[in-house]
Amino acid sequence: MEGITHALYLLWWVQYKHVSPAAVAVILAAGDIAITLLEVPTGRFADRFGHRFSLITGSIFQTAGMLLCWLGEGIPGLLLASLCVALGDTFRSGADQALLFESCAAAGQPHRFQQIESRAHSLELIALVAMMLVGGVIVETAGFAAAWIAETVLAASGVALALAMTSPPPTSSLDGHASGIGWRPPAVFALVRLIAPAALIAGVANGTAFIAQTAEASTPTQLTLLVTAITTAEAAGAALSRYLRPNVATQYGLLAAATACFATMAVAPDIFLAAVVLLSFLMGVAEPLRATAIQMLVDERRAEAASWASAVDGVIRTLSLLLAGLVRGRRP
């Protein structure tokens, strides 16, 4: 879905800021790599200095990044903007889930984390497409300056929301005993088992979606319909995930379904687009379930655990897109 949010940015940097497409592509790739490398250190920061404080810090960097995207000049400005956005993303990543789980646990309702996380993930995807469409309308009717003002105001509202939050007591001290199994070797192995299925499903889903979206015969209308279908399917999957058990068996069942879907599309090209949509649906189901399972597994360093999942996602997503690019290049 990141390609959707980059669309108007690309137009702005290339056509209005006169940065070459090659330079923009390299800087965006560098930003993705920075996010992957920063995930775990910022997760540790959140666990040490507070999840709320990390959300505030991330929102401040995000606001600065939006301002630099708008007002920055040339490659240096774009580089600095990309770094600020990467810091904004990673300071919030993991800290949001850890703060939500500990808030639910502090209220004596840790089971509500899965419900809220699933609903929020679904609404986030729907809002992403809506904001893209609204952003296009704003650019067409009022110009890029108005669009960047709207982006900056939205980012700044994140700072205000984070400031309005409160930090609950750590879950390990709520009842006088730990709620999870810590970071002993068995827990680390269990964490790896939980991270892998959703990361692999997302890698396959993103790679096949890239191939579908770069088909030479696609028209703008067809591409818009495809992106809408993919996003809607992922949102539907996230909404469904609240009713499933967040255990290892469920995760690997979803991975088996994704593997079967991928194998079927390989031997039956006529169902390729339907399979792409189904893979996005499975990705939507898997991610909130994994987030719930991770928070239930550990009793400390919750943000770091969630950040490890995001970092693995980033590595696999990058590899899958590179492979998809090679496949796309060999097709007639």
C-alpha cells in the first residue's frame, strides 16, 4: 500500500521540485531501508523511555518530515525529509501497540486489544484510500500548497493526540506478577515463529500486487479499481481477524492458505487477479492476529518485540518487490 501514498509525493518532487525520477527512487528506497534499520533501536527507546513519549517523538518527526517534503529543496531537502519520515514511522511503530495493550491490561481487559487493533487496522486502510482520493481533489482544486498544509495539520494533530494520552502502569506489575514469559530463549523462539507467517504472507501479497499494478495493458481506471479491491480485501481481512484465535496454529493455517493460493495462480494464470485480492485479504487477517499474539507473549520490551516484526516485514517486503521486479521485467 505504500505505493499509493507515494503517488502524489512523486508528482510533487519530480514535476514541481525538479528532482530526477532516478534520484527520487533511490531516496525512497533509502528511506525504506532506514525504516527497517531503525525499527528495533526505536522500539528499545520506546520501552526504556515510555511508549507515550515515543509516540510524541515520532509525531514530531512526522510533522517535520511533512514540512520538509513541502518546503525542502533539491536532493538534500528530500533526503532530510525522508529521514524524518522514517524516524516518525519507527518511533511510533511498536510503541502504539505496546501502549494499547498495556492500557487494555490496566483496565483489566487485555482481550480487548485484539478487537481494537483489528478494527483500527481495518479503518486505517479504508482511511488511506479515502485520504489519497481527497488529496487528489485538493491538489486539483486548490493546488499542492493546500494539500501540504492539510498533510502537515494531520501530522501535527498526531502530536496533540499523543500529548493527550496517559501512560498506564507496566502490565508486569498490574497483578504483582508477569503476564508473559519474558525474553528467555524459548520466548525468542516463540516470537520468531509468530513473526514469520504474517511476514511471508505480506511478502507474497505485496510482490504479486506489484506485478498486477504494473501490467502494461492496465488503464488508469482499471488500476484504480484494482487498488481499491486490494485495499478493501485487506481491510475486510483485518475486520475478520477479531473473531479468530491469535495462536500459532491460526498463523500457519493462514500461511498454508496463502501458499496454496500462490501455487494455484502459478498454474492457472487466469485467476491471477482474484488470487492477488485473496492474498491481500489473508494479509489483512494475519497482521492484527500477529500483533495480538506478540503482545500476549512477552511481559517486557513490548515495543521492541513489535518492532522486530516490522523490521522482518521490511526485509521480506524489499526482497519480494525485487523479485517481483525481475519477474515483471521478463514478462512480454
